[in-house]
Amino acid sequence: MIKSMTAFAGIEHSRDNITVTLEMRGYNSRYLDLAVKLPSSYGWLEDMVRQAVGRCISRGRIEIRIQIRTDEQTCWNFAVNPQLSDAYYAALNELKKRFGITEPIGISHLAGVSGIIETVENQADAETLSRTMEQAVQKALEAFEAMRTDEGQATARDLEARLAFIKNSIERIDNLRQGLVEASHQRIQARVRELTGDQVEIDPTRIAQEAAILADKSDISEELTRAASHIRQFWQIMEADAPAGKPLNFLLQELNREVNTMGVKAGSADISHIVVSVKTELEKLREQVQNIE
């Protein structure tokens, strides 16, 4: 199933006097790249969040912002950062000595410095909080997956339409190549007549041999077979449950290579025109595949 890497989910989940607010945003990325932002005092929950997301998502840049609130938090608690306060106090004393300042260092000099006095959230029971967080993450993932699936289905419809066009174009090229031998035969005859002024009798056997040699050089049957195989595999991957982005991108590279070779070898203006249109569709497919997990 095709799933998009771009999605958003925002949920609020409450249980046992704990409320978890969670936002999850997804962006394109070659690999799974998780960024989890939790309140500092709840950092021990990050590993659990990462594992839950990793079980569900295999590719994409996922940014998660989490806020935790407990009913007991009617006010904030405060704590002193001893390392920062000691360092700042020592720096003030150094300034006093250097400039001969006699004014005493007061609380007002320290209290206004950011980080010396920190807010501390009241911690809920660890087991209860862990259980509530697991439920919140699962709820967010369900909403996130629903949006990824909806976006993926829209992308799949576009891919199917473009792939059908390419399949029909490959079949048209296959039909056109059937007449390449006869076309080569006629071109050689016309060229000989042009060069000799139609004064020399043309050996039909020799003309047929030259036409056969030219047709062999311009034979694209192998490229057509491989292209048809790539298209069938593309369909199969789209319908499978596994992540499809990377294998589809690889198939598009291979398909583009086969189509390029057809255009070079065939030596037919009609086939060249079809090749140009197919390459345009392949580029549009490639752009869409970059959004797929």
C-alpha cells in the first residue's frame, strides 16, 4: 500500500489526572529521522516514543512535540541551578576585583540571570505516566497513519494513470518496431537511387542484407521486454504492504534507462516522439515517488 511521508496529527489524551498533548509532523527524507521534543523532566520517556514510532514508520523526517500536564500542577515549583549560580557569582566577584568595585553582590544580581532559577514540573507516578504516554502516542500514530494513507491513495491514483500511459506508449513502440525492417529496406533503396541518379540496377538481395544488418543494430526487443517487466513490478510493489518508495525509485531509474536506449537505437522519428513523452511522464512519476514511504 502506498503511504505518503508528509502528514500531520495533533491529539490530546487524558487519563488518571494526566493530560498529554502531542503533535506529530512528517516530511520527506531518505531514511527514518526522528526528532522528539519532551519537557526536560520527562526525557526518560523519549526512548519509548521512538520505539513506538519506529515500529510503525520506516521512512521520513518525523517531528514530535509533547506537553505533559498533571492536575496537581496548580502552580510551578522552582529550583536553583547550582553550577550556573556558582559560576555567575564567581564571575561577578572577578569583576569586582578587576575594577575595584566595593558594592556587595546581592540577590538581585543573581535572580535576574536566565537559568539560575529553573521551573520544575511536578512528576506524576512513573508507571501511570508511561502508560498514559503509550496510549497518547498510539492515538497520534493512528491519526497520523490515516492521513498518510489518504495522501498515499491520492498519490497512487496519479501513479496508476501515468503508469497506464507509459504502458500504452511502450506497446505503441512495440507495434512501430515491427515495420523497422521494411522501413530500413525502403530507406536504403531510396538512398542508393538518390546517389546513383537511378542509373544503376539495385541488387535486391544486397539491399535486403543491408536492411537486415541495420534492423539488427536498431533492434529494441530486449529493451521492450525489460521495460514491460519493470512496469509489471511497479504495479506489484504498489499493491504490496511493504514500504514502496525506494524500490519504486529504483525501478524508475531502470525504466528510464531502457526508454533512453530505445530512442537511441530505434532510429525512428515516430518512436523518438513517443520516447520523449514517456520520459516526461517518468520524470513526473519520479517526483511523486519522492513523497512515498
